[in-house]
Amino acid sequence: MSNSPAVRRFLDLVSGKNPALKRFDWPIAYWVTTIVLVLAVVGTVLDALDINLTWNVTYSPESGLHGARTASVKPVADATVDVKTLVPDLQQKLPQGMTAHGELPVSVAFDNSTLRSQVLNFLSSIPMDLLVVALIWLLRRIVLTTVSPGLSSGDPFIKANVWRLRIMASLVLVMPLVSFWSEVAVWELVSPSVSKDLLWMSYDASLLPLQLGSAVVLFILADVFSAGVRLRDDVEGLV
Amino acid sequence: MTRRKTQDEPGQITFHLDELLETRGMTLTELADRVGVTLVNLSVLKNDRAKAIRFSTLEALCEVLECQPGDLMTYE
């Protein structure tokens, strides 16, 4: 059974010994990671220029599926308002047995002429964008060390990858703080335009366990790679 | 097992494969075949570039070359 050509081909494929796979997969890894990185950089540049591009898809039984693309260069910030404050008599309009609660996402236009608003506008989105770009860039470098015979030795167990993973873990760890600060910046940014009673400063903490868990996993992975580097050093030159 | 040191550091393990092969009229390729080590790895050993050696490799070398570990290497 283990001598069967099909099993051998499968084992070669899984262990990465298949030369056809080596030739085939590195351009895919290179281009996919490059495209993702370029999209993240473009998103950051658009944010910095206050160009908001949105693509909405709606569906209704009458009209079917519709897509709508909107673009805006007016400085707007995404905020949330309490639905009961926005529509005070909403509860009366609802049928009996239904209760209104929650918040509505709104885009609030603001005056971007002062230095304060420009700084707050920058802080509301760019730090998180840069964080994401940095994470994608680091991940791309790690992926390319594993697969590309034309670009690297194809060995992921190098000290550079250990540091990349540690930096990634640190970035993921500060992500909740950056996210919280973004919300504070938005709140400060739009508060002169809208009554503070209407606005909610909402921080979605649902991703917090995932972010902290990911940071821990990345730190552990960095230690695993560090052990791999030490083992590789030991094995090199062993006869 | 030995740890290789740089030329500047005092003390180094040196292998004498060249002398042993010459006295026994054997080539490096033939030794590699009989010991079961690749020619590349044996060249690493011969040129004192090895960082460590397995006991199994050492035993095989001693068996094929009919010598003691002390004949294979010296500490200088």
C-alpha cells in the first residue's frame, strides 16, 4: 500500500517534495499576497485622501438583486446614533409586541478646515489602516520565505521570521487600543456637528477575545519558529 | 560529537581522512559508498567543516578504515 505510486505522489505533495508543486505554487503565493497588499495600501491612500468608496448590494423580491456603487470626497465619519433618540415616536409606530432598540450607523459630515479636525480625521482611520498594511506585509514576507524557490531558500525557519511573527503578535495586541482610539477620535470629530446627546461612542469589543487569542497564538508560533531555527542550526553540519 | 571552532580560536578537532585513505588505497567515493554517507557530507568532514558527527558515522568510519576514533581525528 505504501509503495503505491498514488500514495507516494500524495506524500510528496503533502511534504512539499513534489517539484511540480514547487514550480506551481510560488507565483500564486506571490501574486495573491501582492494583490492583497496593494489593496490594503490603496485603501489607506483613499482614507488619507478622504475618498470614500462603497459598494452596496441589495435584494428585494420585487426588484431582485441590485448593486450600487457610491463615491464621496466629502469628509465624513462613520458614527452611531441611538435609534430611540433619533426617532422618539418610533415605539408608538411599531405594532404591539415589537420593541425598538439598538443603534443606527450614520455618516456625519464635518468641517475639515481646522488643524484639530484634520488631526482627528487622520487618527480616526489611518493608524488602523497602517496596522493592517504592516500585518499583511509581514505575513507576505513569511509566506514568500516558505514557498518561493526563486525568491528565497524556501526555508521558513530563519531568525527574520521569528521577529516577523513577534512583531505581528505585538501589532495584533495593540489593535484593540488603536480601534478604541479611532472611536474616540471619530466621536471628538463629529461632536461639534451633532448634539452629544444624539451620538453614541460605541466600541465593539466582540473582536477583543479573537484579537487577544490571535496575539497569543502568534507569540507561541514565534517561539515554535525560534525552536525550529535552533534545531536547524544544530542539524546543519551534522555528519 | 564535536563543535567546530573558527581558525582564530585556540583548539580545533582536525580529521585525517586524507592520510587514512592514502595508506589504505581507498578513494573518498568508495569510502562514502561503504560507510553509507553521502560524498558531500564526507567532504564536509574531510575539510573540517562539520559541526557535529553521529556516533553511527564514527563507528562506520572506524569499521571500514579499521582504525580507532583517535586515528581519525586529533585535537590541536
